[in-house]
Amino acid sequence: MKFSKRSNQFGEGIFSKLLEIKNQKLADGEPIIDLSVGTPNIPPADHIIHAMCSAASDKNSYIYSISDLSELLEAVSLWYKNRYQVDLDPKTEVCSLLGTQEGFAYLSMTIVDEGDLVLVPDPCYPVFADGPRMAGAEIYYMPQKKENNYIVNLNDIPEEIARKAKFIIVSYPNNPTTSVAPDSFYNELIAFAKKYDIIVLHDNAYSELVFDNKVCGSFLSYSGAKDVGVEFNSLSKTYGLAGARVGFCVGNKDVVSRLKIFKSNLDYGMFLPIQKAAIAAISGDQSCVAETRNAYEKRRDILCDGFNRIGWEMKKPEATMFVWASIPPHYEKSIDFAMDMIKKAGVIVTPGSAFGPSGEGHVRIALVQDEEDIKKAIDAVDKSQILKK
Ligand SMILES: Cc1ncc(COP(=O)(O)O)c(C=O)c1O
């Protein structure tokens, strides 16, 4: 059999390797606390499940939906108006996605040709680089450095690179670094995109998981944003709908329309009960969002306070469902520390190197277990002695 060169670029990845060790440990009857993959364990609110179930029990729901219900597009437009003070034309500026993950691959295929250049933050959520790579693009990594609060510095991008680039991906609040960008960053980004004719793709997966009574908005609320790009928004974390696969691409109508046409050749639309659940989520009572945020904030406090107490220094993140922690100084590589965490403490975290070259020296800890399990993880790490030289 012969396979494409493109497919050679994609290995099984670190998560499969960690899963293999996890399964072995579980088979040996050893306890494991998994803080690696960002799969939320907070279920959707009852009214969202109810909307899904009631649509699922309707025999007419099993047709191809082909396109988004106008009710859904209007709900997204209203959600953006109420939550982010952004005006969106439901007909031309909103497109649903079967999870925003697929959007990165599809949008890449609509924008780049083989060999085109794409600007990607480093470290980053893996599909930011893999999506463009699937479309044949070359990646230029923009480091997110600690000294710049883990925000991309657009001034560091060489002129010839900026001229060549077709699109730029940015995402704040950020996974994995948890950083939040100031207003000045978005204004500079829009000016940069206009100057070099680059399409902006902002991923806003974590705007609702911002702690300590702070609030984050939308890239599209900045003046001129819609002229240069789009925003992805996901219901996975905000409403506990990760497995339902529902997200949106909103903003510039030329980009949205290309994406819609491309997608119409691949999928036949989102399952109608999921569209109904999405409508219930974004139009219904929003107290579930605050409850989810509070749950992650409490977990964050327990985890960071606990690890700091036993000698692993880490800063509390301002946002997201992750903690981005430096590895103890007696380790050189994040993969070695992550392996010791799982083998000696039974706690799974993700090595920072899995998120790109600048991720080395860190691990990402996902706040995806209940408070009791987080406390158990802290005890297990303490007992394992791996924080001591
Ligand atoms: C930054 C970021 N974007 C997108 C996603 C994926 O969202 P979805 O479930 O909508 O594909 C994640 C999931 O972890 C994420 O961290």
C-alpha cells in the first residue's frame, strides 16, 4: 500500500503514548489520576440535555440537516450581541462547526495552497499547526515567551515573513500557557493584518473561563476586526458539550462563505438534536456558565495552593482550565518529568514539548478531575519524592 507524504507528518503523538502507560498501570491495578487531556468532566445543564433528548425523540430529527437551522444562526448572532457586544449577520457571518477542531483544518484548506506560509503561536493547541500542515502549508512559529507574558510579539516577525504569510492564528485566553491578551495586542494585530493583507483567525475557546471576577471579550469587538478575520468559538468547555462536537466560525463574510462552501462538500450538517441543544445552551439560562467557571476556579486554587505547599512553585492562571507549570529544576526535559509523574506518582500531565518547541521546560496540568482527586494527586506527587533532587 502507498500512503501520502502528508500523512507521514502526523504521528500518534504524546497522548497515545501516555494512554498506553495509563492503561498498563490500570491493568496492574494501580491508581491513576489523569490531568492530561482537556476533556471536561462537568456535564451540560439539565435544560441543554433536555433540548437534545426531546429533539432526539422526534423521528424527523434523523434526516441530513444539510445546513444550519436559521434558529441556530439567529441564536448565535444574539449570543454574540448579548455576551460580546458584537453585531453578526446570521445569514452571512455565522457558520457552525462540528467542533472548532475541524474548522482549523477546513479553513486552512480554503486559504492556503501547497507551500504557503501560516503564522502559528508556539507553544500552541496542536491543531493550530496540524490544520495548516494538512493543507500543505509551511509553519512559521511565533514564540510566546515568558518575558512577554506568553503573548505573541508581532514586532518580532521578520518583514519578509509577514509579507509571505496568508493567515495568522492567535488564541487568548491561551491553551496551554493560560495567558490573557491586553486590548493593545488586538489593536496591533488588526493593524498588522491590514498592513500585510493577512487573514486573522482568533480562537476564543476559553473566554468564559476567566477567573477572579475578570472578564474577557471577543476579538470581533475590536474596531476593524471583521475586515481582517474570523473568530472560532466552542461550546465544548463553556457548556460541557465536548462530545457533542459543536462550535462556530463567525466574522468576516468572505471567509465564512468560503468555509460554508467547503464544508458543504464534506459533511451534511450538524445532527439536528445537537443544533437544538446548542440553541438551548447559548439562548437559555447562563447561570450554568458561572457554575462551571466557579468549579474550575476552585480546582485551580486547590491544585496551585497544594503544589506550592509541597515545593512545586507555580502561578495561578488567570483563565482557562489549565495550569502551565515550569518543571522542577533538576529535570531537563518536560517528557522526562511527565514520565516520572506517571510512573512514580500515578499522575498524568502533558509535557510542554507536545505543544511546540517553546513549550519545553513546562508541563500542562488540566483541571479535569474533581477536587478530591486533585488533592489525591498532590499527595501522590509529594509521596513520590520526584520534586526533590
Ligand atoms: C484552544 C482550543 N481550541 C479549540 C479546542 C477544541 O474545541 P472543540 O471541542 O470545539 O473542537 C480546544 C480543546 O481543548 C482548545 O483548547
